Amino acid sequence: MPLSAIARRAGVGQGSLYRHFPERVDLAVAVFDENIGELERAVAAPERTLSDLIDAIVAQAMTSTALIRLLGDHRDDPRVRTIGTRFDALAARLLEREKAAGHVGDHIDVVDVALATGMLATEIARTAPAERDEVAARIRALFRIAFAPR
């Protein structure tokens, strides 16, 4: 999506957008910094599960498709790595709870969660909008099988 379209949708001038976000990756980092904050809040309560995290990621991925691809193209950018570090910490806390409750197998670690959710977001981003709900449901089913205790 061009920055001009983003500016129109946000109700600001393109010049304002460029002053705050000189490069597209700057905008993507700002959006995903906010998204990580939302994920942290969404799964903070002790009763929240890995499924809750996946549901929240699906919801975010449905609306951030262009930015997901952009972050993937800049994964070596230190700002993007910082977002990844925050996600890993969030996933580690959640995974510890899920394992203690017997919901997730001991064979799953933080890297697996990060890979799985990254694949989920990427696949949703490259799927036609009309098919995203079905794709997300199929991916959720695969996660349940792969993450289940053995």
C-alpha cells in the first residue's frame, strides 16, 4: 500500500506521515510495536492460552498484510529484531504456563512458537482476503496437533 493511501486512511497529510515515518519500515515498526503491546496485554492474564495468542495474531495479520511482508524484508533491522525479542519474551511466559497446565508438549520451545506464528502471519498476508478465515482455521488446527503433548 502506498504511503499516500495510508496517509489518506489515517486522515493526515502525506507530508505529516513522512515527517514521522521517513521510510516505510519506520511505519511498520511503529505499527508492530503497538501490536506487540496489544499481544502482551491480550495474554497477560493467567487464564490466557497459546490459542488466545494465535487468535490475536490472526486478527492483527488480517489487517496488517502489507506491513508483515515489509517487516520480513527488513528482519535484520535492529528495530525489527527488538520487536522479535519482545515477542519471544511474551511467548516464553505463555509457553511456560501452557506446559505447566499440560496443554503444550515439552517438545515445543519459544523458537517453535515464533516460527509457527511467523508462518501464520505470512500465509495470511499472502492469501486473498476472502480465503483468510479458512486458511487461519486450517493453520490453527495444524498448531493444535503439532503443539499437543505427546
